[in-house]
Amino acid sequence: MTLHQALDPRPQDPKMGGIIKLALLAVGGQGGGVLTGWIEDLARANGYAAQATSVAGVAQRTGATVYYVEMAPAGAGTPIFSLMPAAGDVDIMITAEMMEAGRSILRGFVTPDRTTLITSTHRALAVSEKMVPGDGIASSAEVMAAAEVAARRLIAADFDALALKAGSVISASLFGALAGSEALPFPRAAFEAAIRAGGKGVEPSLRAFDVGYKAAQEGAAAPVAAAEKPKPGTARGPARLMADWQALEARAARLPGEAAAMAGAGLKKVVEFQDLAYGRAYLTRVETVLAADRAPFDLTREAAKYIANAMAYDDIIRVADQKTRAGRMARISREMGAKDRNVMQVTEFLHPRAEELVSLLPAKMGARWAANTDRMALVDRLFNKGRRLRTDSLRGFLMLHVLGGLKGWRLKTLRHAEEQAHLDRWLATAMGYLPQNYDLAVEVIRCRRLVKGYSDTHARGLSKFDRVLTAIALVKDRDDAPQWAARLREAALKDEEGKALDGAIATIRSFL
């Protein structure tokens, strides 16, 4: 006997006068307010008294807005409605994202004796998930498993993708799912009339409503054509440059086993970052590792991956280049639903630290500036409020475009000198462990995963990387040194503050 069979529907309290209670969780941009307005208008247009309230979350993706609607047949008396949902007292729960369904379950809004749960299965990552240095994405599968147990009836589909395909937003497809669920005592035509009464984006909203309705009626979403992944662009250019590029590709392909595929991808990354000469330097580094490696060449494979990441670091030049690429503007336009008749404005907020600005100076000059605290404080004061640039304007776009085109200058900068020195020290440390412990050398190569990002994120990653390598040196003579190296790296990836890493290092020191 399942939990659903064990719990009969809760009888309606006669004192509540047939009140239907509906809650909705949505974040900014998902049309929660529009959806709530449709539901309220729907109820009133069909002879029901209704009240809608909302309590905003802390911020987008750190706290969803809770919308709440209560409705009851209009009678002789005036019903008294509640302002907020209560645990165990919700008839219909709608969530505009998978993790919001999980939060609604945790808060007790979804119960197996009463609640119809309508949720979109897509993910919009929360800030807490993005902040984790490693993979902080919560498991959607676990939420789905909990929802199947917690809800009396579950309707789940990628309502966001369905709405986008119909040229609308998720609020319309969720409204269709609500109609299709038949959890409210109103016909489909009444739902469509509520959309038409809104007067804005009626036709796209009705299309999205229709696919949402069908998904709920069929119990699963109709297959959504997956967006085709862009095919890797075929390299084009002058014959001389193409000949050089093909020679580099062939050189990478000669590496053994999986290392060849990894080096091929790494080669594309570093050449795009800088130029063909930089690609040659990359392959030379990988081949140096290969010369000391042996089958199955795990060391070379990992080196091919992480050397490319280390050489294609995020500096101001790369950030400016990424922000002015045509593909980015097209992506933003697509995500915002902008049409040809719309004017899209994009404002970039740039807040580089003094260290990033000084790192653009020639290596020797930059080192002198970085060592002078008064000069660094001056630079910091000049830019402490950051800058806002409109990249949809000619002036703002050209400023970043010119900055992004300074690849030829990059190799002369302090930042490049520092990155090269760090890369060489890291490889020397890994190769130093190779004669005594092959697996430890591989784990040290993988530790480069800790260094990523830009500005403060990069600085925190470097700090953790250095601490991990220092701790590895404490256990390098142990038989389980590779396992400890992996534990230290994973601990460093668990949280931004490094508390898990502190604990791992403390454990090592306890048995020394």
C-alpha cells in the first residue's frame, strides 16, 4: 500500500465555506504577478469571491516571491480570507522552477492527502548553487522523488521550454497546466477569457497556454525539440595560417589515447585566447609531460586539460572580448525575448580591483606599482565605485571592443608574467612527485581546478590552491598521499570560505 492510498482526501471543513487555496512560488522574470492576476480575474469572472496577496523574496534566485490566492463561491456572507498559506493547508501548489517545488515541500505546503503540485522541471540556478567553488547544483532527481511522495497529484513538465517554443513566458504555460489539471471548477474557455481580458501578448500567451494544458492533460509534456547545439566552427583564414593550424592539429592528434582528444580541445582554447604561437607553446608543455609519462598516460591527459585552462586565464582583456562578442548579444536578445522592433539596452557594471588594473602594465613596471602600497591605494580610490558602460551604445561598445583586442599586448603584461610563473611552479611540483608516486603527480595536476574565475574569485582560488599544495607536501611520503590530495581538493571546492579545507588540514596535522 502506498502513502497515497493510505491517506484519504481531507474532507472540506464546512466552516471554511468551500474556500480553495492556491499558492505560487516564482522568481523575478517568471511572470508570477501576471499569473496571479489571471487566477484572481478568472475566479471573480466566474462568480467567486477572491483575494490575492504576495510576499517578495530577498532577491532574485535567493528567495522566491510567494503569491497566494484564496477563492470561494460568492454567497450571502463575505468570506474572510487568509493573507498567507499555512503548512498542510494548500489545495494547489504551483512552482515555476524545480527547486522551488522542493522548497514548497520542505515548508509543508505540499501534502499527500490534499495538494495538487504543478511544477516546471527546468532549473534556474540559485545564488547558493553558483557560489560553491565546485559543483553546487542540487539534484533535481531527488526533488522529483520527494514530489511523487509528498503530493496527492503531481504534474511536472518543462513548462519554461514549452512557453519559449510558443513565443511566450512560463506564466502562460503554467496557467494552461492549471486549467488542464482541472483542480479549479472552471472550464477551459474561462481561463482563455482571462488571458484575453489582460489585453497584452494575447496570442503568444494563448499558444503557451495550449501546450501547458495539453501537457497537464496527457500527464507529461509533449516532446520539445531540443535546441541544436552549435556545430564547432570550421577554421578559416589565410592559407599560411591554415597550414600552421593544421600542423598543430596533427601534432595534438599524435598524442596517445584520450590525451589526443583533450589536447585537441585545449589547443583550440589557447589559440582562440591568444594566437598560433601560443598554441605551439601549449603543445610543447604537454609533450614535456608526455616524455616523462607512461601508459595509460593519465598524467598527460590531465595535463592537457589543466595546462590549457591555466594558459587561457581570465584577465581584463578576455572579459572585454567576451562582453563584446556578437554571440553574447544574440544570446541576451534571445533570452529577453527581444524582437526586431524592440530596442535592447545592455549595461555592463565593471568593478576591477587595483590588482587587475595594474596587471595590464608592462611586467617590470607593474611589479613596481604592485609593490607600492600608496600607488595601489590611489588606483583603488579612482575605481572603487566601479563603472557602468552601455554596450548597446557605440561609445561603450568601442571602449570594450578595443580593450578586448589587446591580445598582442597581453604577453608583455604583469598578469601574464605572474600566470606563467605560477604555471611553471605548479608543473614542477607535480613532476617532482612523479618518480616516487605517479598517482600523486596526477592529483596535483588536477588541483589546478581550484584556480578559476576573475578578480576576487581568482584570488580566493589561488589562495586555496597554495594551501592545498602545502598540505599535500605534509603527506607526500604516505602510501595514501594521492587519496589525501583528492580529499583536500574536494574539501577546497565545498565552500567559498574554505571551512571544509580548514578541517581537512587540521585532520592531517592531527596525525603528523
